[in-house]
Amino acid sequence: MCLAIPGKIIETSESGGLRMCKVDISGVTQEVCIETLPEAKIGDYIIIHAGFGLNILSEEEARLTLEAFAELEKFDAMLRMPTQPAE
């Protein structure tokens, strides 16, 4: 299964002839290639997969996606909780 994550562009640059950026993903900074997103700019939210920007999102779409990931994380934690033996 592939998972694409939204992040906010906080800096742009060029490396090896490719457009690159730094994105903030829930407080974690990652370098991403945005060569395929020529219109992407600082402040934009993008979908990232395997270090590449795939699409530009609205802030609302990014927020909703991150909220869904947070809910999945809570659900996963709940499934991992030890159960109490029956009396």
C-alpha cells in the first residue's frame, strides 16, 4: 500500500537542476522534489510520496487529511492496548 502525506512548503531551492523544497509535515521537516509542480510556492500544501511532490492541495484538504491520519493513529493505538482478562 502506498501512502501520500500532505506537507506545507516552507522553503524552495534548486539542486542538481531540479526544483526542491523543504516541507513541514506535522512539525517534521523533509526535503521534497517539486520539479513536477512548477506552480508550487512557499505556503502551498502538497501531497508527498517517496520524496516527490505529487499535487497541490488547499489548506482545508490538507487539514482534513492530517486529521484523518491522527484518527487512524488513535485507532491503531487502541488496537494495540492490552486487554484485561475476564473474571
